Amino acid sequence: MRSALALGVAAGYAADAAFGDPRRGHPVAGFGRAATALEQRIWRDHRGTGAAFTALCVGTVALGALAAGRAVRGSGTGRVLLAGVATWTVLGGASLVREARTVGAALQAGDLAAARERLPYLCGRDPRELTEQQLARAVVESVAENTADAVVNALVWGALAGVPGLLAFRAVNTLDAMVGHRSPRWLRFGWASARLDDVAGWPGARVTALLTVAAADPARRADAWRVWRRDAGTHPSPNAGQAEAAFAGALGVRLGGTLRYADDVELGGSLGGGSLGAGGRVTGGRVEHRAVLGGEMRPVAVADIERACALSRRVGLLAVGAAVLVTGLTAAIRGRRR
């Protein structure tokens, strides 16, 4: 079972790297539409209702994955295909890099309007008044955070809990992107989704930081380690600061500071409605004043977007290698015990 999982995870990662997310009919987008329909029916400004919503959505996905696993347990090929399709479904590394490079290309061409228009497909920032440097910083921060959410965390949960872990993590992360905001509508209803995402993201965020240190250029590994260990805890998120601080040191740039987020964004842009951004309409806004990560480093430049994308790719390769190794060793150990 675990050897099939290892092969499937490797195949799914390769499929994501080669093809990215399907442009239409993405299963995560379908999950998002179903969850939205349920939320509109049962919404109450109450934590208990939000917790029931979260449990129902995530539980349905996990149970469905378990049922699918039982259906193919007699077929080695079926188990590999199931793990491969599940991995391809939940990973977003190729889409992350594609969207980051799209904004980067617009900035390189001096087209701020195009860069501002595309940024909401990558993250929830309000782009309307961002300068070139602020747009570049937003992209690099999003690449760092989503390397954890869209790649490493999913692989960690796949290694720990197989296909149910892969799909349940993506469900949790998608719900957080949908309702885990500190806005009047979601403050109570979305509390359970946001807290569950914090818990689910805890191991992968730290694994991402460690892998970022390992994937950094040799001359920058000491800085990546130092900035991560010093600055990660100053971030308001218990998880996002881990990857962002490590990326800041690895790239030699300064991240964090004052940010403006949109309060109203339409879920389900080109990335399927997960953590990678919303796309579409942006209105309203809230301002956050965050601690600076890598304060002694230089400001982000447009050229750093490509460097961040390359670093994200290296981290992803290390993560899938580790996941395949863990699942393969687990299968071997279990086989010997039998």
C-alpha cells in the first residue's frame, strides 16, 4: 500500500510540474462551489455553526478518500493511480510559479496596470495602489507562503496519512481561503476553519523552512537559517512566517511591513479556489502592520520574483523526494514485519 503511495505521489508531482492545474473542471474548484452552496444555506454568525460546516466539508472529503482507497485496495495499479490523481489534484506548485511569473513579466514590461490586475489571482492583497516594488514584494511573499501551503504541506500529509491526508489537507486549506478571514461575516463562522488550517499547516510550514535552508544557494544558507530562527515568530501567522522568513534570508531580501488586504474577493480564479488566490473582484480593504523579516536585507526587486520561483521549485523537489522516501521506507518496514 505504501509503495503504491510513494509511486503515486511521485507521479502526481511530475504531472503537476508538467501540466499544472486543469484550466476547467478542477476538483478543488468543485469542492469550493459545493462548500459555498452549503455555507449559503447554513450560515449563522456563530462559531458552533462554522465548526459544523468545517467538520462536514472536511469529513466528507476524508471519508470519500477512504472509500476510494477501499475500492482499489486489491489493485496495485489502482492504488498508484488513485494516489497519483489525488497528488496532482492537491498540488499547486506549477500554477503558483506560473502566476508569479505572469505578474513578474508585466512588471518587467513596465505594465503596472496588468500586474495589479493579475495579483489577486495569486494572493488576497489589494493591488490598486501598490508600487512596482510593493507588487514584487507581494509576489515573493506569496510564493514563499504558498510553497508551504500548495506543495510541502500537502506532501507532508500525504506521507503521514496517505490519500485521505492529501485530500483532507487541501479541503482544510481551501476552507480557510474561503471563510477564514477576519471580516464581520467570517469572524465567528470561519473561526474553526482558520484554526484547523493553523493546526494542519504547522508541520509543513516548519518542514518548508528547513527545506528552504537546504535549497538555498550555499552562500546564503547561514542567512536563511538565521533569519528564519530569528524572525519567523514575529509574523502574525503561526505558519506563514516560517516560510517567509526562510525565503527572506535565502534570497537576501526584506519582507513584511505594512500590507493592505482586500475584504471582498471572488473565490475561484485560475488556480481552482485554494490558498493561491482568489481572482476577480477586489473591494474594501484592511491594513496590517507586520514585523519586517530580514530587516538588514535589501528591498525586493522585480528580478527577485524569478529567484523566488526557482527556490520554490527546488524546495518542492526536496519535499517530494522526502515524501517518497518516507512512504517507501514505511512500506518496506511494514513488509518485513509481516
